[in-house]
Amino acid sequence: MGLTLLEFVALFVTVMFLSYVVMILLPFLRRPRTEPGDSAEFEWHFLIPARDEEAVIATTMGRCRADFPRAHLWVVDDASTDRTAALVAAAAESDSHVHLVRRQLPDARTGKGHALNSGYRALDEWLPSWSDRTRTIVAVLDADGRLAPDALSYVSSASVFGEPKVGAAQIAVRMENRDDLGQVAAVSRAGRRFSRYLVRMQDMEFMTSMSAMQLLRERTGSVGMGGNGQFSRLTALDEIARRYDQPWHGALLEDYELGLHILLVGYRNRFVYDTYVEQEGLVSMRRFIVQRARWTQGTMQCSAYIGDIIRCPNLSNAGVVESCYFLITPWLQVIGVVLWPVLLLLTLLKAADYPAGPGAFVGQFWPIVGLALIFGALPFVLWGPVYRRNVEPGLSRTRSWVLGAGNAAYLLYTYLSTTRALTRVVLRRQGWDKTRRNTEAVDRRSVTSDV
């Protein structure tokens, strides 16, 4: 009876997941293009939270000032112990478009959301009273982030911030080092190959399945925000601050939490796939799991908003269903972490105890096992050819299927990240685990082995 119940749960979870894959794949393959607009119609302010970012902050500031000379940079130094603040202060002395916002202990280093609130308050105090806050756009950029030169034009589109009811927009994310892994030159050949594979999988994940999820949300009206390449209308942030005291709150997934608040106060969110922001793909499995566990735990924290989402009159029924499904996904993953290994173990025990022997068991039930493998792996493998079609047309067909198979293996990381996130929830650990940069890991390799 116990096995039958497990099989039913497994079938239910599998059907739900396959249905969701189909639902996100079709809008992705048939997506309309966004027509760019005139970025000169808006005022631009970039919030860049920076905690011990000496390795990347000068490069990021230089790129932003060269590519977007009209934009103001608000670098929030979160009590860094390195030269981050000194580098920003030096840039601010010679450039009126660079601003240093300093946070001091014990109030600092409490999470990215708190740092962004400090940047928001500094911007609010700096802006003159006559500013048109409806046309003031606040972008959140990671300290290693690099916006595409056309990014501001695309989010200035008539269908994005040209539409007054749009409060926020998220653009696609790419891995800047997808073709360059110079940071790991000192590790073994096997280590370099694994790091290259890990970065490529991150790029494929962001540019296919994650983007496809966002394009489905375009239709349901429930687009979520990401932590990099996130744009918000200042009046939307003002309204959240008016109702909820401050724009960003305490969840470890502060970006998605902000997007929820923008929807809850009556604005709409958009996702723009036609432009992108680049960030550093992680080359260390250890740091990668720490990052993904933080995201998983943050989603678990945001599941507390399910009641608000259901009661929200601004969300469509489809938007409510999509948002609630996303927020319960980590808990379904917790079930999967236990369910699939138990089912595998029970199947192996049944095969070992089969009257005619394990070979006869395999001979009789191999079609079922084959179908399970196909339906279990194919939804992940398909993203390889989709990646080639939409992102990397230079890849061969064979290579795209190999990448798809690699994607199926890559996503096994959820067993580790989900377990870590659940452990932190049980132990009531809410602290922010900052992900170190690849350059930091290389510089400190003589002290700690992190790659």
C-alpha cells in the first residue's frame, strides 16, 4: 500500500511538472519581439550594492559611465573590509554622476535588500522636489553586472516603461564568462572542463528555461524580478514604501519579493528578452550550491505571501495560479529529494527479490523503466536544442543535444541546494551567504581551496 501511494505521488508530481514545461516552452518559442524606445525620455539611476567588491567594482563603474553617460550610479558600500569604498569615493570625486552610499556596522551586512533601501533613501534625498518621479527609473545592477548597450532603449519601449501602469521590468541574464574561464587557469584539466560546463549550464538555464518561465508570466501578469538587470519606476517604489514602510524587505530572494510588492500595489511587471545583462557565472560547485540554496530558501520565505496573492484584486486568476505554483515549488522539491531516492531504492529491492531473478525483472519491466527515463529526462534535454535555436545558432545539432543531456545532469544540483535550504530553515538560519567572485577565489587560493 505504501508503494502504491508513493507511485501515485510520483505520477502526480511528474504530470504537474511536464504540464508546466509545455506551458512555458510554447510561449517561449512563439514570443513577440519588443520594439525599442527612446531612453532620453527617462532619467536613469543605477543602484549597485557592493560588499567586498574590490575585484570588480572599478570595472563595472567604468563600463556604466562609458555606455550610459546620462545615468547616475549609486554604489552602496555595505561595510566592506577591502578597498571597495575607497575606489568608489575616488571615482565620485571626479565624476558627479557617481555617488557613494556608506553603510556602517552594526546596521550593515544584513542583506542585499537592506543595502538597496539605503540606496533608495539616498536617491530620494538627492532628487530635487520638482523631479518627475514617474519618468525616473531605478535599475538594480550587481557589482559584476554589465548591461547590454541597448538595454535602456528596450526598457524605454512603449510596451514597457512607455506604459504608465508598468512599474518594473526584468531583462534576460547571460553569463559573461561563458566562453572565457581564465579565472580557473591554475586548476587541473578536469577542473577546467567542469568549470566550463558549469558556466555554460548557468547561461543555458537563464536564457532558456528561466526566460521561458518569465514569458509565461508575461501572459499571466505575474512576471518576477531578478537581482540583476532589474528596473523599477520610482513611483512604484514610492508606493511600496508608503504601504509597506520600504521598497525592499527581508527575504533572501529580495528581488522576487520586490516584484510581488509591485504587483500587490497595482502596477504591472514586464520581461524583456531582447536585451540582457551579463554577470559572472560561478566556476565553483561549492559557491554555486550556496547561491542556489539562498535562492531556494528565499522562495520558501516568499511563500508567506500566498494569502496576499490570492486576495490581490490586481492579479488575474492565471497570475494567482502561476505565482502560487512557483512559491510552492521548493516544497515540492523537498518531497522530490525524499521521494525519488526512496522509489529507486524500492525498485532495486523489488528487482533483487523478484522470483525469477533481477535479469527477468529488467526484461519484463524495461519498457516502463525506459518510459520513466524518457519522461524524466526529456523535459530537461530539450532545452539544449532550444538554446541552439534561440541563443547560440553556431552550435551543431549534436552539440546542442549533448548540452541538453548535460542540463539533465546539471539540475541534480537541486538535491543539494534544497537540502541545504531546508536545513537552514529548520535551524532558523536567515543570514545572507554572499557569493564570492571568481577572481577572489583565484586570489585566495593559497589560503583556501574553493574551486
